[in-house]
Amino acid sequence: MRMSRSEHRAQYDENGDIILPVTLGDWNDQPVHPLETEMPQQRETPPPVTHLWEEVQSRTRSMASALLKEGAEQYADSVLSARTGAQHLLRACRNFASRTCAFMTQPVWIIIPNRKPKHYSRGTLFLLDALRFGGTFGIIFSALFISLNYQSFWEIASEKMNPLSHAQHMQEQRSAVDTTLRDKLLRSPSLSVAGTQNGGMLAALPPVGPPENRLIIPKLGINVPLVTPSFQSLLNEDWTQVEHDIQDALQMGVVHYPGTARPGQAGNFFVTGHSSYYPWAPGRYKTIFSRLHTLEPGDEYYVYYGGDQYRYIIRSKREVRPSNVDVLDQPIDKRTATLMTCTPVGTTLRRLIVVAEEVDPVTGEGLATGERHQHESDVQKPAMLPI
């Protein structure tokens, strides 16, 4: 049965809804409202976040695997290249060694007029030339070095050549301060009734030091002025000027390093002096510490500072680098002193550090922080006051 064209057209009902045409075998007898038709059932899909996380994990695993594979291949290529390069280098070294050996062993005939020709190898001639050049350079260097530091070396050698004269000189230096002071007091116009050195007003005077600060090392026969440079450059942190001030002060004796403790104070009383210096440089103390290395633990020296005598006993000796400024440290619970000079003599390669402890001048016992040293109490008192 053939349907007309009008039967295939959709129509509107009274309410304005669309009514679809009905065919036999395909449609129900009643018109179907579009809102009443059943929607096709949708398939359940995994949440988007879970799907994305799985994809990220999958890609991360694949990238890590690719990176590991690429790294392993590059490492294997590097090892292979290094092995090949090492083999080539070893082969080149062997070739060079064989060629050098062949060249050095080549015979050479030295013809000298009126003499029998001599047979040498190139290696032997090379060694002879090297020894000649090295020996000539060593002789020239030694001559210049000794000529620039002959004063220090002469002092060291004179001690070894004539030990008796050196011991006598030490004894003279040890009593030089007392003799000079005694003579000055005897000539003092204020002591009009001062008698001889064994009596009178001089015997009643307390033990005092020289009018200037001095360092006395009996073992080395040293009796030298102790100079303290200005502290102004140190306060201004002008280290170039500090070095300049120290060098100027070294022309007048040994130097009490600015900023370090004074004798009798807690801290480190630091003193430096030349072991050797240029012969044409000004000053009479360019070699004052040339024999400082002969001091040993147990030796002693004295310091006259501000009219008081201070005694020190050496406890240790060592060498340090010039950049080691820790030797200037100031302990707050000790009374120590340090002597410093350049070593070896004539060079500035290292610094010789001699550390000592301040002790009582009479008893020789170590002094604690803040403790005063004892004075001799057997001073003779005059029978009557002078007129």
C-alpha cells in the first residue's frame, strides 16, 4: 500500500505539539510526543582525572625509560672513546720514548786538536751540559745570596768558631744594663752624698730598669732597644701604613707589635726583629735575630718596660707560614710573649715563632692573670737621712 505525501508529513496538534506520521510495522498506533520518547542509554566512562593521571604515568615511564636507555648508550660510547684515546696515547708515548731513546743513544765523536777523539752519546752530552749550567747557576746564586746576607752568616759562623769569646760576650751583655744604670746614678747631681757602688744612697734605691725599653737575651748576647710604633695607623685600619711604621721602627731595634699586650698584661706580648736585611738599608739592627733559631725551650730572656723588669722562659718553638696571623692572637687567661723573625736566614719563606711564658723575676714561677711579680726585699736602708 502506497501512502500519500500528506501522510508522511508531521502535523501540529491543538496544543502546538509536533505529531509524527505513523507507518505500519514501524510506529505505534498513537502519535508519540517527542518529550515522551526514551533517550538512548549512555555508556559509563571513567572520570577525566583518573584517565589523565594514568596517561601522565604512562608517559613518565616511557620518558624515564628513554632517558635511561640514552644515558646508558652515551656512557658506553664515552667508555669506548676513552679506552680508544688511552690506547692511542699509550702508543704515542711508546713511539716518543723509543725515538728519544734512539736519539739519545746516537754516538757522537768529539774531536779536539792534538788530542785523541772522544766517543760520547747524545744523552751523556746533554747531562754534562745540564750539570755545567746548573753548577754555574748555583755558584752565582750562592755568591749573591751570601754577599747580601754576609752579616747574618758571619754572626752565626763566629759563634761556632770561637765559643769561648761568645760566652764572654754574653756575660758582658748580661751585666751591661746594670753597669750603665749604676754609672748614671753615681753621676746624678741629685745624689750629692752618694758613695761608692757598694754603699750610700745607691744601695738604698729599689731595683729599677734602664731609662728606655729593652730586650735582653743572655744566651744570644742580645741587648737591644724595644721600640713601640704609633697606634694611629692601627686604629685607622691602614694596614699599609702599619707595615711602613714597623719597617721604620726596625731600624732602631726590635719592635713591639702594635695592638698586642704589654709586658705584665694578660695576652700575647709580641716582638719581631730582622734576621737579615739588605746591607745598604739604614739601621744597626738588621741581623739582631739571626741566631734566634738557637734558642730552645727552657732558655730565658728579660724585658725592661716602663722601668720594670719582666722575665720570660721559653716554652715552645715552631715555624709557620707568613699568612698565618693566628700567632698574633691575644689570650685572656695567660701572660705570654712571642719572638718572631724570618727563616731561613736571608729569606721570607717562613716565620720562626718562639713562645715564652712570663714568670716571676725572683722565684721563676709562672704568674697568673692579674698577679704582680715579687721584688727583692733585702734592700739596705740608710742609717740616717742625708742632709
